Amino acid sequence: MVKYVVDLVRSLLSPPHCAYCYISIDERQPLCTACLQCIQPIVTYNLALTRKDTLMVEAVSAYQEPLRSLILAKNYGNKVASRQLAHVMWYQTSLSYRACDIFVPIPLHWRRYAWRGFNQAEVIASDLAHAAGAQCLSLLQRQRATMFQAHLNIEERATNVKEVFMFKGDAKSITGKHLVLVDDLMTTGATLREAAKILLPLQPASLRAVVACRVI
Ligand SMILES: [Zn+2]
């Protein structure tokens, strides 16, 4: 009864609408059917780490609408958009039928975190972990602030994030676990590569990555 009243009040205060085109929808889901159908799936990408190791990176779509707007919403402090991305990522990737023990968000430097108030990757990872019945652990820490990758070319991006992460947590708890790195956007893959280089030596059972969009 209480839940019914809460849902009723919530729907009166904020009727469900599509996060991209804003039309009213019946269900509390992120996007309307038309916008969902606009999402063009892309293939899983094998990001080279070393000569023999690769990281499988799964994305819902290329960096285009309607998901692009949900990613950019972080710049306006819109945390709800991050949760909407998580919803789409859960239903539009293979995550729901893969073994996942720990979701690991790509961290923000504390200064950027303080400015934005939240880390979009962390919000997404937390919701994905909840959906999977898994853990969300912030196992990586930025050792230094980096420049915005968007302003740099491919070589500069790789240098900008080189050895930027350090591991924090109990290394033994990673061994034998299925790990999923989480970020909102993959551009060149330089950031995910640096993160994977930290986690792979800890011998997880598997390591993969999931992002909402991948620049192609
Ligand atoms: Zn829509």
C-alpha cells in the first residue's frame, strides 16, 4: 500500500517520460520505444593490451543519439541520466547472461569528482552490480589529475593517462573473480587499457569492459 502511494505521488509529480525526446511513456523506463529502436548496436571490440592479451569491450552503440545526450548530461549534474544509461546497458548488452562478480568503475580524479559531485561510471557500475547481484568495488584510484581526453589526439591521450591508476583494495579478493570494468564512453581505449593493466596481474578469472558508447 505504502509503495503504491509513493509510486502514485511520484508519477504525479514527475510523469514518466523518454529521457531523449521527452514524450510521455507508460513505464518508468529510460527511453520510449521509438528512441530505443534508434539505437544501432555495434560489435564487441578487442582492445589490445599486450602482444597476447586483449580486453573485450562491449558497448551498446556508437557515440551517437540517443545515448550521447545521456552521457553528456553528466556535465549538467544529471545523475538520473547515468542510471538511465545503466538500465539500457543492462538490457542491451550480454551482461545479464554472463558471469560477473565485481563491477569496477573507472574513477574520476577527486578534484573532478568534487566539481561534478558524482562519478557517472560509479553510478552506472553500482546499478549494474545491483542488477547482476554482484559487487561494485572502486578498486582503482587516480594517482594524478589528467587533462580532458577530448582535447587530445591519440598519442597524447595514451601519454596523458599512462600509469595514471593505482590499485586500492585487497588484491587477494580479486583472484579467481569475474571482473567487469565500467565506463560511460570509450574513445581510443587508452583509459581502459591502463585500468586493465593494473587488474590483469591480479589474476581474475576474467576481465572485460562495458561502456554505453564507443567512438568508431
Ligand atoms: Zn523517445
